[in-house]
Amino acid sequence: MTTPPGWYPEPGQTGNGPALERWWDGTEWTEYTRTAPPPAPAFGAGAPGHPQYPGHPGAFPAAPRKPRGGLIAIAVIAAVVVAGAVVGGVVALGKGGGGSADSARPAPSLTAPGQGPEDRGPDGGGPPDVPKSEPGFALDAVDGVSLPVPDGWTGDTSRYGLAELTVGEYACPGDPSSTCLRGGVFSMPAASVKLKSTTAEAAAKEDISGNAEGAYGGKIYGDITSHTQLLSQKVAVAGEQGYLVRWKVVTERGDDGYVQSLVFPSPSDPDRLVLVRYGFDINPKAPGLAVMDEITKGIKASGSGGGTGV
């Protein structure tokens, strides 16, 4: 049985410090960790709150491994989908790289001692603490937020535990054999795209050019010939003080577009910045800026009710 994505106890952790959890993406360990929450109520008599692991090695590297190549370097609009992978002028969600920490950590097991069927969720489909998206929202379990899914859009949690919203597939202008999107919104930790800024405002301003190039540059749309900044302002998101920057970009071929970089502290970890990248075509068939604002306003902490955005 394949272990589903989720937060699991840090393999091999020793010492008296706070218990840690590490994100398992369904295939391998990522670099994301958090302080473990209090144990959840047990499912079944005597069941522990979290899965356990057999055969822990005695030691692990102290520093987390570097992100896999293209782990969450997710672009927005013009995401080129080929054989189910995001490729092309956007960025592939590929696997590559991987540090020695991966080989040292065993995969989480759902059949370890004390984790029989009675220790899983009520439907028997995984450990009880694996997060689920609620209706009308796409869950970013890594950052502890949920993004609202507008009418007509597809919203989902990616295999990396991140939120993604998409709408309007069509043949890409620079490669008709590939598929582009009229609108896309993707969340991720700001650190995953190697932003150096440590504040929401600085990070949003740092990211917007890379967001624009990833969404509308490269062979799909050609060069971005010009851009106009439409917004650069503070915004309340999921109860946190964030910042957004919005550009209108002009491309060499195909539709022009709107791109937005939104950054705010994670409600589950104030020391981690969350990045949400938006990209909308400027086209009668594409969503308008009102939908962009609607999504921003509806972002909420996971499990909370109602957004607190603009």
C-alpha cells in the first residue's frame, strides 16, 4: 500500500527538543518540517496519535536536504501540461536531485506496530491525521492554508501537499501540441523558489518578475516586451498581514496577461512565508481581476471559517 502524502513524525529524531514532523509527498521525504501538534484522539483502543516507523537508522544529517530540482518551482498561467507533468517555459514538477537525507530516512509505514486497520481513519484509507480539503477549497497542507475554488474552476491538492486552482485549457500559442490555461493560482512556501527576502512585502516584490517570466515568458509566449505595475499594497490574508504585487504583462505572441505575487506568513508557522502565484490571460474567455481579488479574499487558515483578505 502506498503511504499517502501527509505530516509524519521525523524519522530518527532523538533528544529532548520539541517533537518534529516532516512532510511525506507520497513518494519521498521533502525538506519541510514543523513542530508536531498535540496527539490527536486515538482511533481504536490504545492506538497512538501518529504512525510509527520500523527500523530507524541511528543518525541523520542535521541540516534538511536541498529541495529536489523543480520540487515546487511551480509557475502559473501557461502551465504546459504534457503527459500529466508541468513542463516547457513553465517549470517541471520533476524529481531530480535529492540529498543523502532521503536515503537515510525510511518511508512512513501504515502497517508498523500499533498501526493496524483499527489505527487508521474511519474509512480505513490512511492515518487519521492526513489532511483533507473541505468542499469548495483546495488545501495547502504544507503551509496550513486553504484557497477558495471559484465556480467553474478545478481546485486540488498536489502530490506535494500544495494548493492549485486551474481553469480554461487551450492549445498554447507557441506550441499547439501542448496545453495552456486561461487562469491558474498556485500556493507554495516562499523558500521553495529561493526567495531571499524575509518580509512579505520584500518577498512579493522580489518574486513578481520571476512569476511573470515563468507564466508568460519562454517559448510558449515569447519574450515579455513590457509590463505595467497595477498594484503594490498590504493585504490581510488568513488573519495575517501580507503583501501583493500585480503586473499587467505584454507578450510577443498570444494573449497578454495579469500576474500577481502574494506573500504572507503561514498561520501554522509565522516564521514561514507563503507565496501564492496568480496568472490570468487577458481574454474574454479568461477570468477577470475580480476573480483574482475573490480568491485572495477567500484564503483562510486550514480548518477555519471564512477568509480575511482584501
